[in-house]
Amino acid sequence: MDNNNLIRFLLTFFLGWIGSIVINHTSLKPEGYKSRTLAYIFLTIITFGIYGLVASICNLTFDPSKKKNIGYFKA
């Protein structure tokens, strides 16, 4: 498991969308990707935190070779 994946998981899980903003503007952002900060905010609110948990788990399994990764899009 990549260290950055663990850090992204922890930031997203414990800080929610603030963690997404931090990830998007630091070296924790996967190269060639942007974080979906507004999606984190909106979906976490309407799913009562469930999306934040799912996105956090997906940060552990982030794979740049995949076409889609939850919470990220190709920049």
C-alpha cells in the first residue's frame, strides 16, 4: 500500500471535504488527477457521511492506471 494512499484516506475520512481541498493543493494529489472537492461536499452532506467513508476507502485503493477512481478525475 502506497503511503500517499493512506494519508489521502486519513485526510478524507477525518477531515471530509477539507481533506479533499488539502489533497488537491498539495503533493498528495495523484499526478494527472484533480480531486472532486465539490462532489465530496455535496455527496457527503446528502448521504449523511456515507460517501465520505466510501471515498476514504477508495483513496486506499487509488490506481492511476484505472480510467475512473472515485473522487478524482483526469486533469
